[in-house]
Amino acid sequence: MCKAIMGSGMYIVKAEADQIEKIVDMSIRAFETDVNVGGTKGDCPPGFDSVEWHKQMAREGHLYQAMIEKDLVGAAIVFPEPLCSRMKHKRAYILAGFLLIASIIEKVTEFV
């Protein structure tokens, strides 16, 4: 398993099939709370709440999970630049990924 170490025991790996439902639950909570920070209600990327869509993203190698030790702490959809440039909701996915990683790093540093 290839993993990128982020410090303090956090690492990012391609998503495991048994984690997809948890990842979808996290996605729903993350996008539904966007309204609390100025987002428009219902302005979510397509598939953000779909287990099947996340399974497809995992099969295509785009879904990653963030782990601290053995605990799932987040996830991100990562697209290669040529594909990303053609996507209508690319900003939402990229922004969500960055915010997710930023919030994970913030939580990790609180524990250090």
C-alpha cells in the first residue's frame, strides 16, 4: 500500500471499499454544513451523497482516504488536471479536498 505521510501519524491512501459508506457520510456532513460558512444551500457537487458514485470514483482511482493511525478522518476526490479542467463542479471538489486536508492538519496539530 502506497501512502503519503503527512506527519503525526496521518497518511493518505487510495480509499478502501469497506470505508466508502463512512466516506459518503463524511461528505454529506461536510457539504450540508457549507451553509454555516456562507455557502448556498443545496449547491453541492453531483454524487456527493451517493455510495455508488463514490464506489465508481474508487474504481477509477480518484477516491482517497485520510487516516490517523487506523482511524478514518477524511477523504478527497482527486482528478488529473486534463479531466478536472472539463468538469463543471471542479472547484467544489478541489475546494472540498483542500478544506478537508486543512481541517485535518489543524486537528492533528492540536494533538501534537
